[in-house]
Amino acid sequence: MAESLLQCVEISKRFGFIQALNGVTFDLHKGEILGLVGDNAAGKSTLLKIIAGYHRPDKGEVYLDGERVEFASPLEARLAGIEMIYQQLLLAPNLGVVDNIFLGREESLMGILLNRTRMRRRAEEILSKLGGDDIPLDSKVYTLSGGQQQIVAIGRIFASNPKVVLLDEPTASLSVKAAQHVLEVVKELSRRGISVIYVSHRLPDVLSISHRIMLLRRGKLVFIRPANEVTEHDIIRGMISE
């Protein structure tokens, strides 16, 4: 049996009159890519933000490595080993590429001065791995294209040593070629034993890289199945069936 790294039990969340999540229970295995799909009101982003410490659930429990966790902030989740790339890129537009990659993870000399030489060298290695060799390290992030900004955001993952990576529509603003590169990066995370929850409306992409597919509809879990037993038709039918 696969080792369970993350467990969510009966997760519910309401925003005013809207029930965003209703009793969602699932687990995430070590090194697994779990494709999370559903329509625009399914609750996918809300679930990721609860796991990442951005929201607190109204009901339910989250377990990491078998221990119950209650994150008060995204920083607490990150320190516990959970990284998230949001659909709305949370970058600092007036800072440079290197500073954004290491924001909140700065490396220092003797605990005092920033080790900018090492940070720059590591940033070059990270961007090269992501196919971002053409991204100038000294540029302000606001001057980069949408695809380049997404690569910088994903680069943050490699500046830490996460257990779980949450990706919310990471290829939405990318070209087909750049999107394919991101998919290869996600598979590399899995090979390294890092668990991934991958959200995308690009169903062929989700099916091509995921080990299991999890479908939400109107905040409720419809199914979790092995990806090789799921088709695009199954997903679409699950989105619209009552």
C-alpha cells in the first residue's frame, strides 16, 4: 500500500451563503501526482488554500505525516513543507528575479549578510532546470512576460525542500511548449518523492501526468480513481451529472 503523506478529513468551508467545500475527505501518497479537476465553482482553489494555510476550514482536519496540523498562515504551512503556486501569481513585481525566488528563504553569511553570490548561482541553476535560461536575473519581475513570471514562481519550489507542492493552474498563461516543460518539472518532483496536487482545466495534461484523478463538483467529492481508469468523458460527465 502506498504511504499516505497528507490526509484531509471531512473538510468543509463556507463563504457567506456559498458552501465552497462540503465534507471532502482524501489522502495524498508520498511522491504521488494527484490531478484535481472540476468546474469553476467546484472548490478546487479553496481546498488548496486550506491545505496551504491561506484559509481555515470551518470543519474537518488536516494531517501531515500522520500528525494533525492547523496552519494559521501560509508561512506556517511552508515551514512544515507545503509549497503552493497560486493561480494569481504572488510575486513582488518591483523586486528582481533572484529576490523573488528566495523571498522568505534568503540565504545568509554568518546569519547576518545575504549571500547574494550563492543565491544568484542557485537561481541560475533553478531557471535553467525550468527552461528559463532566457530570463535576465537582474530584471524586475514586472518587466517579464506572463510565462516568464510563472517560471519564476515555480522556481520558488526549488529554493526550498518541500514535502507537498500545490499547483493551481500553473500552465494557464504559458505557451504549449512552455506548458509541456512545466509538466516535465512536475513529473521530476514526483520522481524525487515530492507529492503534488495539480489543478488544471487542461484535462489531457492532467490525465497525462497524474497517478490518480480527484473530481469535485459544487464543493463535494465525486470520485478519486486511478488516472489510467479515467477519461476526459468521465470527468466532463462527472462535472455535469447530478
